Amino acid sequence: MSDDDSQLMVLASRGSQVSFSKLVDKYSDVLLNFFMRKNISYENSQDLAQLTFLKLWNYRKKYTAQSKFLTFLFLLAGQVAIDFFRREGRQKIIREELERDADLVANELNPVNEIDEKGAMVRKAISALPEGLRDAVELGIIQELKYVEVSKILGIPEGTVKSRIFTAMKKLKEILLSSGYKIKAQGGDK
């Protein structure tokens, strides 16, 4: 997320496998989480993260440090995800993953471990959002990217990003409240 990433990518563009390896080490988990939040299985997410890094290696000579490295990486990851959904049939994957998640939640919820229970409820609520809202939350809230960066990655205006995040947060609140999740007010109605 720093200028160091861009410098590492520039070195990689000159053929430095060590520099590229540092980027892979730093962002492997970030990409894995990115794909998993799109309701892609763990195994497929691992494959897609590797494919993203392969594309990054192949595009290394075309890379220019005009924007944050992470923005460039998420653009590639987004393209990889779109290709995956086209190949696999998005509806079938979403149905299977939601059923799996529902089974995990039903089988593993333990009232003693309230934090895990709430985390599972939040993850399930996020996965229930429409794709556009889910992507905005993933990048803007979970990955903590600035709206301008989310705008570039999703290819939508910055105002649309703000609107989607606002709408997503409102829908998440509704979903969570209807599921019995208790939301604590912090400085107003949140």
C-alpha cells in the first residue's frame, strides 16, 4: 500500500523475482480474502489469487506507477473474478456457497463464543448483498481503500461508490437486525 510496493513492482518489471516474491508474500492473503468475499470457495480462491499474480507477472513490463500498486492489483483481481464467474456460472456458485455457509453457521454456532457468532452473521449478511454493493463494501470498508481507488477498481464514479456504501450499510443493518443481531449505537444511530 506504500510507495515501496510501486518500487518493488518497478524492480519486478526489470526481472527481479525477489521483489516480485515480496509482493506475493505481502498480498497473498489480501487476494485470497478478496475472492472468498465474492462467495468463491477457498480452493478456487487460492487458484484465482495465483492466477492474479501470474497475470501481474505477465503485465509487469507494462506497469507504470501512476496510481497505487494495490489499485492495479485489485483491477487485475477483478478481471480474474469476472472471467471465473463467466466460466463457472455465477448463480450455481452463489447457491452452493450460501448453502455451505448456512450449514457452517447452523452447525458451528456456539452461544459461548459470541464473537464468532456475530462475525458469522456479519459475513452471511455481506454475502447476501447484491454484487455491486458487496464489492463496494469489500473494497471501501473491509480493505479500507479510499473512495477514489474503489471508483477506479470498479469503473464507476466516486459518487456512486459513496452511494453504494451508504446503501449497503443500511441494508446490512436491516439484515442484521432481522436476524436478531444487536447493533450498539455509537454517537447516534449506527
